[in-house]
Amino acid sequence: MMDLLDALFISKENFPKGPEAVAARLGVEVCFKPLAGCAGWCIQNNNIIRITINNTMPSVRQRFTLAHELAHLLLGSKSEVRSDAEYFGSNHSEEKAADRVAAEMLLPKEEIQRIAGAPPVDAATIRKLAKKANVSPVMVACRITELAQPLGLVNAAVVSFKGDKIAWIWSKALTVPSEKARTLLRRTREASGGTFHLSSGAGETIFASAIDSPIQTCLFIQVLPVSTDNAQGRGQILIELGKWLFEGNASFRGQVNGCLSSFKATAGNEDIDNALRLFNEKYIGRWTGATGDRMRDPRGQKYLRLRLEEWTRRGR
Ligand SMILES: [Zn+2]
């Protein structure tokens, strides 16, 4: 069996026909025919591998089925007959892994980085990428979510709705409570152009847009970092976060300032992520109870990050 990295390399070289090229290289027989209530399957028999795909489904869906079945072969995991017309919806870890590899074959990281530009990635760019790669816009949003940090986003999530209910959420680290997701979706519907911005408490901007397909409605959430280009905005954010963190407790503020000063030389040799991690390891245990909770809260962490960025290697 082909190595996973080789398969991803072949996909990248043959974009937008990555999965087709991998199938050819593997000698997989691909058949297209109408199937009742199922997207496709894979059968292995005496060195013959055959993937059957339901050709009554949209072409982007058929390509996803091919990539998903190939991913099972590459990962050595068991293929199953999928009865639903959706993807990215499974809670099963082997299915999630296969979906992830399938998406990588269909949309190589380099193509996304080349076309996406500076975040947030708007709806027109998502449609353009989807058309070029011959995949659904939802798939593009899921891939951007996977690549959030390399693309310059703090975080991202795709939330799929069935009617008023959430069918699935695709995100590495962002938690989206159902009520919040419903509110965001409603606001994208009301906003002109189907997108809107919202400031979060930690100074970050949330960019929400609706992505519709014939089979589902999706909400795409991108969390943008605090703009460090804007020194005035940054200073204002630090003041706000400081007010929240210290609540006028001067001795607490003095302790934090003391620790930050002692840490200045160390921070100068680190990038911001390492500096924050090392600072936490070294000092955060000093605060317990309510002050400890505030230091560990995302807003406390954002305050520390902004302070440390003054001194770190790639801070600004
Ligand atoms: Zn599967």
C-alpha cells in the first residue's frame, strides 16, 4: 500500500485531480453506477480493489466519496457503507480521520494558502476555491478550519444545521454552544452580503458567514487575531483587559508586573507561543482562587500575550 505522505504529494502534484491520480497509481478500479441510498463502497478481493460510487449524487459529492474510500485504504481502516448523503458528520474517529485525509487530497494546503490570502476568507473566495478544486464550498470551509493557524486565524469552526438543529460541528479547538450558533446564523441571514463581524471580549474579531448547499445550511466562523498593527487599538485592548483582570487590585497588578519584568530576558529569546507557555509554567501557580482563575481565563491569557509580545522575537 502507498504511504500516506506519498498520496498527499501525488494529490498536490495533480491538483485538482488528486484523488483520481492516487486511485490510478494504486491500480484501484473505480466504477460509477446508481446505488440506492448510499454514496459508495470499497471492496478488496485477491489484490483487486474496487471502489463503487453512486453517480446519481452531485459530482463534488462523488469526488468526496472516492477520496474518502481511498483514505480508508491509505489509513488501513475499515470502509463502511455510508447511507447518508452528508460528510464531515460522523463522530467516529476512524471516519473523521478518513474525512480529514480525503479533504487534504482534494484541497492541498498550498492551493488554499495561495488563493485564500489574508484572513478572513470571504464567501466569494470560498466559492472560487470550490470551483477550482471541484469540491463543495462546505468542504473548502472545513479545510480552512483545519488550516486556521497557518492561515493567520486564531480559530475557526463549521457548524452544519438541519432545520433548526445542529447536525455537526467541525473544529479543532473552538467550542460553539448551540444557542450561540443559532444566533450567529440568524445574524448572517439578516446581514447584507450574508456576513458580519463581531468583537469578542478578548479583543478578537469573529467573522461569521453562511454557506449553503442543496443538502445543508452551514455557518462558517472565523476568529481573527487582535490587530497588532494598530498600536492604539492594541493599547486600548490592553487597558480593557487589565481592568477586567485586576479589578483595581493594585497588589495583584504589582505581582504580575514583577513576574513579567523578571521574565523579560527569557521572552526575548522565544517566540510568543513559547514565551506564554514558559511564563505560565513558571509563574501561574503563584495565583490560586479567583486571581488564579482570572489569570487562566482566555482574557487573562490574552493580556499576558499582549504584554509578552513587546519582548518576544517575532512579537510585532
Ligand atoms: Zn468511511
